[in-house]
Amino acid sequence: MSLPSSSQAVFEAGPSTPSRKRSRWEPHEALHDDAEMNEPQPPLKRRSKSKGTSLSDPRSQAVTPEPRSQIRVVVERQRPRHSIYVPPRTHHPPLTPSRSVYSYERLNSIEEGSYGVVFRARDKETGDIVALKKLKLDDEKHGFPITALREVNALMVCQHENVVGIREVVVGETLTQVFIVMDFIEHDLKTLLTVMPAPFLQSEIKTLLKQLLSAVAFCHERWILHRDLKTSNLLMNNRGQIKVADFGLARRYGDPVGVGGLTQLVVTLWYRAPEILLGATTYSTAVDMWSVGCIFAELLLKEPLFQAKGEIEMLSMIFKLLGPPTTTTWPDYSLLPLANTINLPAPHPSQLRQRFPHISVAGIDLISRMLAYDPEDRISAEEALQHPYFRESPFPKHPDLFGSFPSVAAGEKRRKHPDSPHAPVRAADYKLLTEFDAP
Ligand SMILES: Nc1ncnc2c1ncn2[C@@H]1O[C@H](COP(=O)(O)OP(=O)(O)OP(=O)(O)O)[C@@H](O)[C@H]1O
Ligand SMILES: [Mg+2]
């Protein structure tokens, strides 16, 4: 795995930002800036003033008889293009001000999530239909929240065919009106699973899971943890394509972490890995893979795998399904901060086969490797993509062959699922920009 250059990726993402109308002075000013940087001294001005230039100076001979424009060319050829210490302006990131939200016509609200409102809208210039997510900044007392910056940064770093495309960030009239503009995607998997009359076919589940895994592998390769993978954060278009969305809890991993480690206020309860439930403050890509395992199970069952009301109930549901952890299945279990507060049930074998009677041996193997207790042992997204489950019959269905469904998001306001838990409260995770723990 090579070290990612997130800043480079961010700036390379420039072209996806719709071009802004340029006033006439802008290109002229840019040239002017470059010219100034390329010429450490302003030789022309001084030369034109100095009447007593020596004839023996070869430069003065070149200068005197020629028109001003030609002189510039001669002088520039002799001098370096720019300071060797300061890169030319063209190498700097293309920093442009955000457009106004009024560049979009609001069509309907799709959903009010825990931290933002999502609208469907039309770009007035191009006619494109997009989704606008309004970041909830109204209650923010400490400046622009780092979580919002992380969300934008992660979406830009993780540009992939199975990650929702970010187009730009637009602003309203006040400082609390900031919107992420994304491609509009017709469905989210949670709503779709609730309204579909029958569950997805095995061949369809394989296609969806492969797409999810390739998006997750891509993010992990770029050092981004999603930390809130769940069916309501997986969008699906009418061409059978999954798009991972809602990077509101995402962050870079591998960076030094602050005192106290990584927050445990991540991942919606039903999809939360046991190491986080047991208080681990260092965790990694395996937490996303646990969530992928829960999503795989949900696609098979057409309902969430663990529907617990609290963390203790969640742990006991996990222990019941998989059998309690042992020193073989999770050697470091006893080292976890909350391990000694939990009474483990009597040892019993995994109940996965009973819970999923219709999938193949390879399917059971894949789900059990995603739901492995020991994070070190849990399958990675890259490995999972190579699993025999995807190479046996029924083969993954081509996305073009998926049926299309009427889009609830394109119509009236979406029905909420009051029984589903939300992403953890992130207020505690908000930090000032001045802190070193930047995205
Ligand atoms: N690009 C999009 N196209 C269509 N619908 C979208 C898009 N992005 C988000 N949505 C819809 O809006 C919902 C909420 O979006 P999102 O998950 O990004 O917000 P949130 O406030 O972080 O939500 P939560 O905290 O409840 O997960 C999604 O579940 C999905 O139904
Ligand atoms: Mg969400």
C-alpha cells in the first residue's frame, strides 16, 4: 500500500468543481502575478529610466533599439522562470470562492438526517439534478466543525465509481449555511429494502457487495475510515450501482492520534464492531469491515442483523449469534477497557449457519470472516474481493440487468424509520480547527 497524498488528491479534484464565471480582470491579474514572480527585479523600468547606460554593456545594446515587447522576451530568456524558492503561482492549488446556493433551484427535501438536511435540487446553469446536504452548523459555538471539513475532504479524496460524487460546496447568506453538492442518487438501500416486495437475489447481493467492497478498499487504501457504514448510507441508482455516502464520521487513520485515542462515538449501534463496544481507543479499517458484514447479512435477511436497543444488548446479541469470544478467536479480548465489566455467556458454537440456511459454504465463510471477533483476523476489503463466494454460481449479476424502482427521494418527503438508531452524537467530537488533529 503506497502512502496516499491526500492534499494532492484534493487539489487534483479541482476539475469536478463547476467552472465559475470569470470576470475580465482575472486572467489578466493571474498573468500579472506570474510576471512579477518570474522577474525578481523590475529591469525594464529601471533600464528605460537610465539614460547613461554604458555602450559596452551587452544588455543595453539589446535593449535600446527594440520595441518594449521584444525586450521583455530577451530579458525573460536570460532569467529563471521563477524563484527557485517559491513555486510559480500556477503550481498553487486552485483556490476559488464557493458559489452561492442560489445557483440551484430547490425541488424537494429528501431527508432530514441527524446532522444535516438533504434536498434534491436543479443546477440552474446546467439543468443537472443534484443532492444538496446542508451541514448543521447552527448550534456550533467553536467555529467551523472539523467533522464537516472531514466530510468534504474524505469525499474528495475518495472519488470512486462506488462513492457518491461531490460536485462542490456552496454557501448561503449566513455563515451557518454551507451545503455539500453531490450527484443525486435515486435510492438508499435502507428505504429500498423496506419497500421492495422480495429480497435481492443472491446474484444481486454479490454485485452490491462487490461494489461496496471496492469502494471500501479504495477508501482504506487512501487512509480513510468511513466509520458509519450502514444501509441508509448506501445509495443505489437505477442502474444497479451502489454509491457509499455520508462521510460525516470519516477520518484519516494512520496519523498520530490525540490524547485519549480515537473516539468511540462512531458507527451507528447496529453496525458497530465489538472492539468499539468494548472501549477500544485504537481501531482501524476492521471496524468498517464489521459494518460491511452486518450489511451483507441485512441484504440476505432483508432486515438489520442486530437490532439492539443499547450497547449491552448489542454485545449479548453478538455473543449469542457468534458464540462468546475465546482466547483462540480473540486473544486480546481481556485487554480491552470494558472486557472485565462483561459477563460472557457459556461457550457455544456460532449460529451463523442456522441464521443463514440458504447461502453456500463460501457465503458463510465470507460472512464469518467479516464478523471475526479479532480485528487482526477480520478479512480486509481487498481480500474479501478475492473470496471464492464471488466466483461460484450464481455469479454476480451485471448491474445493467438490475430492475429499476420508483424513487422515493425524487418524490415527496421520505418516510422516517423511527426504530432505526442514528449515528452517534458527534458534538463531543467537534474540535477547533486550531487543534492538530486536522482532517
Ligand atoms: N447524493 C444523494 N442523493 C440522494 N439521496 C441522498 C444523497 N445523499 C444523501 N441522501 C439521502 O439523505 C439521507 C441522509 O443523508 P446523510 O446520511 O448524508 O445525512 P446525515 O445527516 O449524516 O444522516 P444520518 O446521520 O442519519 O446518517 C440518506 O440516507 C439518503 O437517503
Ligand atoms: Mg447518513
